[in-house]
Amino acid sequence: MTGHKLDYMFDPDSVAVIGASKSPEKWGASILKHIIEGGYEGDIYPINPHEEKIQGLEVYQSVLDVPNDIDLAVIVTPKEVVPTVIEECVDEGVETAVVISSGFGEASDGRSEAEERIAEIAREGGLRFAGPNCMGIFSARADLRALMIDVIPKEGNVSFISQSGNLGIQTLDRGYMNNLGFDMFVSSGNEADLGCEDYIDYFREKSSTESILAYIEGVKDGDKFFKVSKKTTPVKPIIIYNSGETEAGRKAAQSHTGKMGGSKKIFDGVFKQTGIIKAELTDEMVEYAMAFNQPLPRDNEVAIYTRGGGWGVVVADLCNKYGIKTPDPPERILKKLDEILPFYWSRGNPIDDVATTDPSAQFEIIEQLKEWDIGGVIILGGVGRFWIDRAIESGYSEDLVMETHMELMDEIIELSEDKPVVTVAFKAFDETDTVKKLRNNKIPVYYSPESGVKAYRKLIEYKNFLDSLEKYGHSK
Amino acid sequence: MTGHKLDYMFDPDSVAVIGASKSPEKWGASILKHIIEGGYEGDIYPINPHEEKIQGLEVYQSVLDVPNDIDLAVIVTPKEVVPTVIEECVDEGVETAVVISSGFGEASDGRSEAEERIAEIAREGGLRFAGPNCMGIFSARADLRALMIDVIPKEGNVSFISQSGNLGIQTLDRGYMNNLGFDMFVSSGNEADLGCEDYIDYFREKSSTESILAYIEGVKDGDKFFKVSKKTTPVKPIIIYNSGETEAGRKAAQSHTGKMGGSKKIFDGVFKQTGIIKAELTDEMVEYAMAFNQPLPRDNEVAIYTRGGGWGVVVADLCNKYGIKTPDPPERILKKLDEILPFYWSRGNPIDDVATTDPSAQFEIIEQLKEWDIGGVIILGGVGRFWIDRAIESGYSEDLVMETHMELMDEIIELSEDKPVVTVAFKAFDETDTVKKLRNNKIPVYYSPESGVKAYRKLIEYKNFLDSLEKYGHSK
């Protein structure tokens, strides 16, 4: 442990589940089950005054009865008893807590009296807690899956804060489907005590976290949020989806997590000044986080290699709109490609190979992309199932086709060692082995051409932000 | 047949495949295979001067040797012989053709001499053709799958023109995954003869087509395009993704299909005047087409029913941004819901049921949505796998859970008889039975909250367009 208080939450030696239950329909049953199934190896203490054993574990009537230290208490009791439970946690010397229980600030116009009260008890007792009204936490290094819902995050380098449990779980699930791994996750709920700015502050210090993701509906301490973000973005990227930007959204946010959203204008200004990457769509949270596993582009020039003309046009258009330049390949590369492609190939950027079915041409194009001194590469098609199926239909054996395509992926992976590469598969939801191979090697594979370009654009945006810091003498 | 020339193309009694091949790697083999496998029941004449039998069918040396009438010729020969082939088609009296062959206008600066020549021969001989440089056509009523790629479109009521084969195939595939069915599809390629305006004109006349979808990179006859669109949109919606809007995009389009793209400004103006629905992302083509299977909303007021607070906030925000109003439910409905939901439910719109695990509450909410005199409903979560898994984890039997959820879908289907309903599933790529059931009953199921709202917005947009026609005395 580095001695940070939040290490008790994300790397606890012991966890108490207060409100643990035998009835499978209760959240107090499922959260305990997910902790056990997640492989957590520390001590687990179910707390319930009416039971003796739950899921094979000895039950204690109260935390006060637990003979050992408790690093983390997960509280799943009815709202009414939460203040008493928090008092007992303080008395027992529990370090941190996650308050799942609902019905606090979100049920009134913002912070409720009960919420103020538990925050005060905790503050005075030196207990820090997440929630209330949250879905739990996940920590890869502790194998801790203290989540209400049975979602299994992949382990990785992204740490994620979500003020919405719903959006948190959905984002973990989408991450799973795109092979995006998480280091830590917290459903931060109403944030009566710990706020998103505290988690960002903590995640910055952890070397296992390489980028930070957040869904926020409002910020409790705007000043601290600004300062922490400014300190963090020079070290690792922060990607945020900010909701509650409109009147209807703010009203919904208030009855959701009791947050007072800030105006879009204010948030956009803060994001710009601190270099936070803004996600405009919920799906972009995962899409952008996937891209930040790639090296940053040195400039705003990109090569587009497409196996389909239409996607080439769409992406060229978008690059142009975003100010990403698509210079033509040097003459020597054009001449080299003339030798191997049909005469009607595009002879420019996008490099449209007019869907040649000759795999050696694809290898040669990747080779030329390595030779080309260009900032980065967007590859459209050619990485997934689509052309594999076509090759098999052409009469080649599935084994040979897969082998060839896996070798092509090796070349793309090699290409990405030198410059950032993002790819797009033709088939939606493609999870074929070639796609998995790229993802396992940190190359993002998207399912729409727009997703690929938007993500690439954010890499450039972040690079420009870091450059601007150097320019103005900011030291990391 | 209604006597329209294009009936020969989309409902032919006989098809010749010129350039049919025995070698499975040739497009002349796969396109013939797909026609046969698609179940086409008319006569098929493979044409190849060097073969006697291909895929079990008698081969003719030239169309001139075919003893019967040919309604449609699919031409897959090398570019060099296409003019001769077209001449022979004219001599034989072939009615229509689809020219797959590439290397025409897209290989030069726009229309090539060879392309002009085949267009002239056809024009003089009364032959109409699609292409060159295209991927083929599909027609549900003819069971005709004359496509290079082995994609199997679902049958339905959308007819689709794509100037890009690549985007055409990808869109059919995405349609398939979302249970969106197609009536006719044409990969229109370079449009040396028939242009997208001709297909729109034809699709308008066909009652089996209820909406028209198009991907375009440029329009040959802008005046005709405008007139045809203006005549069509009062009868059925046209949804278009227009690319080649920037300089880089136009350059790419030119080497792709030889099109000269129009400026974004001009196209936006045309779209607005003609009431064409604009898709801004390639995925929106399918997403919007899915929505147009619902009745149009009577106004711009919508009820949001969400099983997750975060998505409720996101959608409330977006509705506000798009000018869609989210009025609170009437007091009697609030009171009714107070009786069945936890005290901290949202008591407003979005109706956030705070993820109650009591299915009877969900039935009651759908019931209240039926009673509520509101323009339409967006349902977030509760339609797919997510809560089914949770219920099973809670200890209920899978059979009972599925039965209950299928019944809930019946209620949602009933709700949609009275007002438009769009839904969003929590899990991405969810294809569980409940999702399929909704889709089979024309209710779109999306995978992101934004997709749902954007699609709903387009329903309102189209309704407003139709209203404006009535207002200014336009008669259908």
C-alpha cells in the first residue's frame, strides 16, 4: 500500500457486507455472491442480525462483533438503518465504505438531511465512503467484484468513475465486448462524501491506471475538480461524458443522484482548460478509452487504407471536417502499389485497394505503410470476418485463410509499434480471432468508420494539449 | 408487372450471367452461386465462350445463342469486352443489365470514354442498366440475390440504393442484425445510365416499398433528383446519407465511383426543401429505417420510461437539445405509480422505476403509458437480456422469467398500436427472444440511448414535413 486512504477501498485486506442476505432476490445476496465468485482472497464478513451462515460464511450480528480490522464495509441495508450502521463502522474503526442503499438525496431536492447526517458522522469518525445510491466497486488488483449486477469487467489499465450505476454497468459490459480492460471502477452514486474529484486524484497516483474514464451528472466541488483535473491530464488522459447539460437533463439528474448539473458552457470551458477529453455519446466512453492504448500521433496527418471505396469516402470526409490531413503517398509508394493493384486503384489517400482478393497485395500495402513517414494509420475493413468468409467462398481452406489473415494481423501489430493504428471491421459485432488478436495487442477495432476517425481525432487532440503544456513551460 | 422498365430488373423472368465462371475465386462464380442459392425461380443462363456447364447449368457462348428472351443480364466480364457484350445484349433484345465490371469512370477524372460509350450503345438500343463498378442487386419478390458478396438480406419493406457496394453490403448486413428487411436493393455504382433518381422514382411506385434508403456520393441529374424526391417524400420517407461533402471526400468519391460530390450546403438545402431525412452517420441509415416502421408521432411530446437513472438523464438531455418535450405525467398517474414504486422513484418524466425488481410494477407502468394521452414513448432497458439475467440470479426459473418478459413485450406491442414506441436494450448486440419479438412486431430496439432518441426525432421531423405540406395545400 502507498498509504493512501482509498487503498483500503480498492485493495482491502477485509470486507464486511452489512445487510448480507440469504434471499437470492435481495441485493445483499447478490453483492456477496459476486465478491465470492470474483475470487477476492481477503477476509469476508457478512453482517446480519438474524442469520448464522450465509453462502457458507460465518455471519456477525454487527461490525462491532467482528474480531479483526475491517478495511471496507459494503452497506446494503434499508435506508433507515444506514446512520446507525455508519456509526458502528466508525466505532469499529472501519476505514472505508461503499453505501449501496438508496432513497437519500435523489429522493428530495438534492442533498437530504439523512445524507448530510451520514456524511457528518463519517467525516468526524475518519471514515471515507462511496455512495449512497450506488452499484458498488470493482478492483482488478484485489480481485474485488463488489457489484450488485453480475457483470464481469476485463482487467486492464482504465479506471472508471460513474455517477450512474446504470451507465457504469453498461459501460463495463461494452468494454467487455470490445476487450477493454479496467483497473478500478466505482459507481459513485450521490457522492455524499467521496466525489469524482477524489477518485481522479487517487487514480492519477496509481501506475496501474493509464487512463481515467468518468460519467458525471454534476460536480460537488468544482474548484477541486478543476485543480485535480489540471494536475492529472499532463500525466494520463481523462475522458468524461457529462450529462445534465440541459434543463430537462438537470431535472432528471436531480431525481437520479441528487446532483445539480452545470451548464454545458461552463463544463465545455473547464474541459478545454484542463485538457479533458469530452465524450459526446455514451458509446464514445469505451471507444475513446480503446484508442488511448495506442501511441499518440506526432501530427495531424493520417494514412487511410481501405478495402471498401465507400468507407474511404466517408472517412476522408470526416478527416477533412475534423482538420485531419490526408496527404497523398509519396510517388515511390504510388509506383510500388501500381505494380500490385488493379489499374483502377485510387492512387491517393485513401489507399483504396479496390477490394483485391490477392492477400500478397495487402501485405505489400502494410509494408508500404511502414515505410511511409506518416503520422498514423486508419485501416478500414480487412481486419475481421468479412474477407475471411469471401476467401473461403473463393475455394481456399479455412485453415490457410485464417493463417494468412493472422499473419496479416502480425504485420498490422508491427506497424502500430511505430505509429498509432486504429482499425474498423466491416461486420458489426465481429469477434473473430483476427479482431481479438488486434485487441489483445492494444489496437482498437471499431464497428463503424465514424467511430474510428472520432477516436483517432481524440488522440490528436490530446497530443496537441500536451504540446501546448510544453510550449507554455508546464512541467509534468 | 406494372409495365415499368425496371420491373425487368427487379422481377425478371430470366437472368443471364455474362462472364459466369467455374473458378470459385472469380466474381463470375460467386454471383451465379448466390443467384442459385437465393432461390431465384426464373431461367438462368450462364454465358461463357469456353465452358459447357457451370454449377450444373447449361452454358451459352453469348447472349445471342440464348433461345429465349432475357429480362436481365448480369455482366461480370473484364472491362475491355463490356462494350461488345452490351452491343450483343442490345441485339438480343435484353431489357436490363447490371454491369459489375470495374475500371471505368472511377479510374479517370470522372466519366471515362468507355463508360460514355456503353451508355450510348445502351441508350440507342433501349437497354437500361445499373453500374458499372457495382456489386449487384437484390429483390425480395423475385427471390433474386444477384450479389457479389454472400450477404443474405432479410425480406421487408425498405428499398435501398447505394452508390458504394461496400456501404451497400455493410448496410444490408447491419440491417440483418437488427431484423430490418429489404424489398429491393441496388448497388448503383458509377451510374453511367440509371441514376439514384431513377430508382427512387421506381421505388415510389411499388407498394411493397414503404421507405427508401440511399447512400450517395453525388447526383448526376440534380434537377431530376429534386423533382423525384419532392414527388416521393409526401408518399413515403426517403432517408439519405450523403458523402463527398468535403474536398478530401470529393476527391475520394471521384476515384471511387467517378462522382462529383455536391457541397454540403447545397445538399442540406435540397434535403430541407424536399423533406429528405438526412443520416449523419452510416449506422443511422439502418437505425432510421427501423424507426419508420412505427406510426408517426402526433406531436413533439414524449414519455420516457427508464429502468436506469443514467440513461434517463442522457435521454432527457438529448430530447431537450432536439426540442422534444418531456412533460410530467398527469397527477393521477403519478399517484398510481406512487402506490407501486419505491418512495424515491423519479415522480416525473423520465419515469425512472429505480430498477424495481417487481415485474408487476413494470406491467403497471406500461398500462399507465397506454392511459396517458402522450405523443409517443421511449423505453430504456427492460426489453432485453439484462433484467432477465438478474431475475434468474434472483432465484426465479428461467422459464417463468422468459414467460413474464414475453408477456411484457405483448403489452409494449399493444402500446405501440396507439402511439409510436422506440426501445433501447441495456446490453449491446442483444438478440434475445424478447428483442426479436419486438422487432418482429416493427418496434425498433437500439443499443444506445442516443440512437433511440435520434431515430424518434426523425419521426417527428418527417411528421412536421408532412404537416407543412398540408398547411400549404400540397395534395398527395
